Amino acid sequence: MIRNKDMFHGSDLEKVEKVYGIPKESIICFSANVNPLGISPRLRAELSSHVDCITSYPDRGYQELRQAIADYCGTEKECVLVGNGSTELISLLMETRRPKNALILGPTYSEYEREIGIAGGRCSYYALREDRDFRLDVEEFCSFLSGRMDLLVICNPNNPTSSYIPRKDMRRILDTCMTHGIFVVIDETYAEFADDDACVSSIPLCASYDNLAVLRGTSKFFAAPGLRLGYAVTGNENIRADMLARQNPWSVNSLAAEAGKIMFKDKDYIEETKKLISGERARIIREMSSWPTVKVYPAQANFLLFKILTDSVSAYDLFDICIREHMMIRNCASFPFLDEHFVRFCFMKPEDNDRLLEVLKTSLC
């Protein structure tokens, strides 16, 4: 068995092509966590008619775009900021808050720690426990919080565990953070994929808590990572003003702004996405849970995490096996608190999922 020790992100298709000699166009990417339906049909049909918008600057206040986002996620336009992907908004938040001692719920996305470090802060992690299926014990966690911390970052649902914190529990966390002077950043990149996203999302809490900012983007649910369109929701007027003061003007280009106004209104596409992911998530978890050689963890995002229970195959081996079949999964050994027994993959179209399941089952069972 070839053990390739390179680590590949879902966006590393060019790197995979170079290492394996496999044309990137032929690879089904189960690693990027992007909606398998592709972009909104309404967007595909209508965006070209707006191409002349690039002959002028965008509205500096993005009034129509912010209203479309507010209508989509159930908040007020005044609470919405837009940016060049959620990555820019993470950076702006860290520049604005300048945390000295940040706490991150992990294992999770590495960009939080990077941006906190750039802003001059220090990070520590609170580990989600494997023996609890990576579900957070909220009371235990709240007792851990203290005035030593000034920022808390939570990905909900979390990447790569696909576990989530329901809104009622998030309210408990926010109350505790309020008493300790902790500002909370919640990354909801995957919230729209959840079976009941209304119970997952903390956006409605922004009206009640001024120590909260919620981040989202269009890369995953709307399958538009190249668009670089993200948004933040916060009820804290001072935070919004500080972020806007630091943000470069016209951060979102004219076409991205027009695309956002179109895609957020494509209700048929939104419902079709939710139906596809919900059905495939339930089907795949049911199938893999019957395999004796893996532990499958409960999932609410558009991907699942599983643990290999046999020593005969590692996550490195499994990546190698799958990529030679032109399917790219994620070896999770690079995440904090995980190792080469953990693998993540996202849900694609049923026929592609069936191909992957066949390869995984042959390799593991």
C-alpha cells in the first residue's frame, strides 16, 4: 500500500493533478464540501444580462444586496455587512476586536487561529470529545469559560465533525460569555445544510446579544467559491462601524453583488439542495453505520466524519485508494485532536455517492 504523506485540501486539485498525474477535471471532489447541484439555475440564466454592471462601481453601501441577504436569513438590513468571502470578514472581525486570549472550539477550520495570530492574539482550544460523538456538553463548557478569555470562535455546524449546537444551547453560551465580557463569533458556513436550520442558526439571536457576530458565505451552499461573496450579521452597531471603517471600499465586485441578489431568491434551488443533502445524509449514515470497521458520527452539515477502526488501513491509505479512482476525500490527520484514523467526505449526487461507498466498503470491510 502506497502511503502518500502529502495533505490535500478540497481546493488543492491542481496539486493532486501534479502529484498523481490525474486530470483535475476528472476528479469528483468529496473534500471541498460544495453543493453538488452547482450554481443556482436562476443565477445561470440571469447573471449574463447584468454583465454591463461592471462598467460602473458597485453601490458603496450595497443596499439591495444587503436587503436580499436580510430577507433570506431573517434579519434586518442594518445588521448585515458584506465582504470578499467570509474569510475577509473573519479578518476584519479580528482586526476590530484585537483579541488577546481567544478560545476556539475544536477540531475545526484553521483560518480562525491564523487570523487571530495575525491580529496579535493567542489561541487555545476547547476539545470536543470523541466519546460524546463530538457533541458539546454545554454546562461543562460554560463552567470552563472565564474572564481570562475575550473572544470565542465556534463553527456551527462544525467542520470537520458535522456536529452542531442548537440555538437554545447557544443562548446559554452567549449568556455566560456576556457575564465574562467574551465576544462570540459563530461561523455558520454549513448551517443551511442542516435538517432544521431554523433551530441551528444563531442569526435571530443577534437582535438580543451585542456580543455576537454570525458569519456566512456563498461558497458551500450556493456552490460559488469563486464568487468570493460572504456576509456577517451582528446587532452591535459599534462593531459594524469599526469593521466598515477598516474595510476597503467596493470589497464586493459588481457581478458578485448582482449574483447575490439573484441566488438568495432562488427558492426552488434552495429547497432542492436541502432535500438532496438531507436524503443522502440519512441514507449514507444508515449504510455506513452497518459496517463493523468504522465509527460514523452524527452529522448535520453536508459532510460526515468517520473513524477507521481497523489498523490495516489508515486515512492516508484511504485517500490514496480513492484518488486513484478519481474521487477525492479528506484525510483529517491535520486537524487538531484528530489523527490518521479520521476521514471526512461530503455528500455529492446519489450516483457519485454510490461509487464512493463501494470503494470505501471494499477497502474497509
